[in-house]
Amino acid sequence: MRAIGIILAGGNSNRMGGLSAKRAVAAMPMAGSYRSIDFSLSNMTNSHIQKVAVFTQYNSRSLNEHLNSSKWWDFGRKQGGLYVFTPTITTTNSYWYKGTADALYQNISFLKDSHEPYVVIASGDGIYKLDYNKVLEEHIQTGADITIVCKEIKPEEDDISRFGVVGLSKEGWVESFEEKPLVAQSNLASIGVYVIRRRQLIELLEGCAKEGRSDFVKDILIRYKDVKKIHGYIMDSFWRNIGSVESYFKTNMEFLDKEIRDYFFRTHPDVYSKVEDLPPAKYNGDAVVKNSLVASGCIINGTVENSVLFKKVYVGNNCVIKNSIILNDVHIGDNSYIENCIVESRDTLRANTEYIGEPDKIKVIVEKNFRYTL
């Protein structure tokens, strides 16, 4: 492959509320058995990018644990590999990453020591499949300095004001770029995937550092849009960003659609993740499960409808769970009722409790109850 990969996974989203209190957005559980970052990592390995760096910062413990072995994404090789970079105190710098451009600059030696001519930059909070080779081919063919991958966002899919909004000419060149505008002038959003020549990226990062600029989008893409040739690559397949509670809930629920599940998990190329040795889900005599995803290690005694249950969830007797997401290692006591909720991982819900949210206002449950008491 003629490119190295960089995944920016250090950010926090205020729109995630309590869900990002203990983990980075890129580490959010997805579709029963995956993490958000698995989709970008799988795209990298499926595009034969053999050298990938992940930049972590905010609440990085669970993300670092997930990335502790590169073999799951087939990066464990002599040439290339998976690198995880966190902010480091040195004799010349003691700052955390001040922005995406600063994160790249603080690890600029990774870019300088590489030999591949191009760099593919991706974010860790996108749910999608994409062959980065096709983006790179179009980047080379058009002679662009930077290529931005764009996706048309329909009003019913998401709020486009959450993203960078791009305006393209008929030839596909970027004419306008607004970051999170109040009023969007286009329905074309940047999905946070960029292709750029490695030496040019080094030059731009060094220029930003000299001027005290730290954000890749604002201080490179937007600032240089009339100076550099920036091209837009239009993506027409499934893509979601999980940067808010609503979008996270909705995206997980979309995996209850067989067509979407088959697209991600039954068609080539595959999506890879770290595998845990867990027994298959167990459905006891009174269990009733309809239109739900149930991961390994779960034990079901009650009723589960239109829900996603992650690993090692215990559902007690006479429980009812509807239109909800139950994250990893949750214990739900007998006779509980949960509807339109997201239950945080490792929670213990006491018996005879009730949690009900609204379809358009999902309730996030974070309990501090101890599972085992004297």
C-alpha cells in the first residue's frame, strides 16, 4: 500500500452525556460485540494499509485495552503494525493534545520516519465501510493536494449542523467549508476521512505549529481551501456518526435491520474486533426474545423486544426490556421494566425497578448500586 493510516480517537463529545464519562467516543460499544473504532481499523486493514497509528487522549483506558493486541485486525507483522500514541511529556513539551493538528504535530516523527508517500486520516467515531484505495486513486487522478470524503446527509438521518458542511463545484472541487454551521448551505458533510501527501502534511503541520494553530479542520482545511487544491470524494454507502446520545441509540437500533446487518457482517470485506472467550447466550425457560441482538455471555430469563444487549448481560425473571440498549456486564434484577433507555455498562439495576424514556428523548441510566453486598 502506498499510504500509512492515522485514526484520530482522542476526542470527547459533550453530546454523549454520561456515556462518555468513562470512555472515549471511539471506544463506545456498537452492534452487540464491536467498538466504534473497529470499523475504521477494519477499513484500514481491508484497504491493505499495513502501518496504522491511533491517537488517543480522553478517557483512553478502555480504548487502550481494546487495542492491546494488533492481531485482531491483522496488523501484527514485521512490516508496519499498529501504533498507539498518547500525549507524552518531553523536555520541550508538556501539553496534552490541544487539537487534531497538534496531535499530529506532537507525533510528527511518525510521519517523518515513514516511507509511504500518502497518508489516510480517519476518525474513530464513524460506522461505515470504505475502500480507502478508491479514495487514494481518485486523489492521485485529480491531482488534488487534499481529498475530503463527503456524504450526503438526509434530514431524517442526522442533524447536518453537527458536521463540517462542504460545498463542491461541478468538477468536485471544494468551494466552501463550514465547521458546524448554524444554518447549513449544503447537505454534503465531511465524514472526517482525508487523503494527503505525507510530505505536504508535514509541511502544513510545521506551519501550524509555528503560528500556534492546533485544529486540522479549521487551521488547515478551511484556512487553505482557496490556496490548496482540495477535492471532494462522494461516498454513497452507509455511514453514521455516533457523536450524540440520539445518533448512538439510532445507529445501534439500525443494526436490527437485517439488510444493514448483512451489509456489515455477511458481505465482504469483514469487520474485525477483539474476540473474548465467552459462552453463547443462554435463554432460560421463560425467556421471550423478539427482533433483538443478543451478544455472547448473556443470560435471559425475561422478555426482550427490539433491543440490543451487549456481552455478559443478565436479565432477571419477569423482566421486560423494550426499545433499549443494554451495555456490557449489566445485571438487571427481577420484575424490572426498561423502555427507551441506554443502560451503562457494569450497572446493577435492583429488582422491581422501572425506567422509561421517550422515543425522541432516550434516557441514559447510570446506577451506582453494588451487585454483591453483605
